[in-house]
Amino acid sequence: MRAWLNYWLGWLLFLAGLGLAISGFVKWLVPPGGGQGGFRGQEAVFIFARHTWTEIHQWLAVIILVLVLLHIYLHWNWIVTMSRRIFGRKVKL
């Protein structure tokens, strides 16, 4: 069960990270603001409007934060053990 959970957690982290990178790239590619040649925010850019890409980017950041905290929680014993091993303490679990 634990291996199954770690497997899917890894995939979810990968997919959320990929989505975060793509949404960040789209936000970087399309300049904000209106005016002369600028983006007014309502036109569709790569399927969604720029403000929608911003919301996607923000929600993916929250999802990654939650997944990373879950990952740390699931691997806490390993983190403690390796930290003690690296810094020279004896392991007492």
C-alpha cells in the first residue's frame, strides 16, 4: 500500500510540476497589460485567457506545496535516519 501511494504521489508531483512549468512559460511568453500591442487579458492564449493561466499557475503551486508536505510526512523516518547518519549521531527510532 505504501509503495503504491509513493508511486502515485511521485507521478502527481511530476505532473503538477510540469503543469506549473508550462503555465509559467505561457505567462512569461505573453506580456501583461493592455495598450499598444500589449495583451488586454481577455483574448485566448493557448486555449485560456492570461488571467486563467495565472489562476492555473497559482492553484498548481498550492497543489505542489500540499504534495511536497505529504511526501515529507511519508518519508520523515528516512529523513531523520539519514540526517543522524550524516551528522554522526546514533539512530534511535
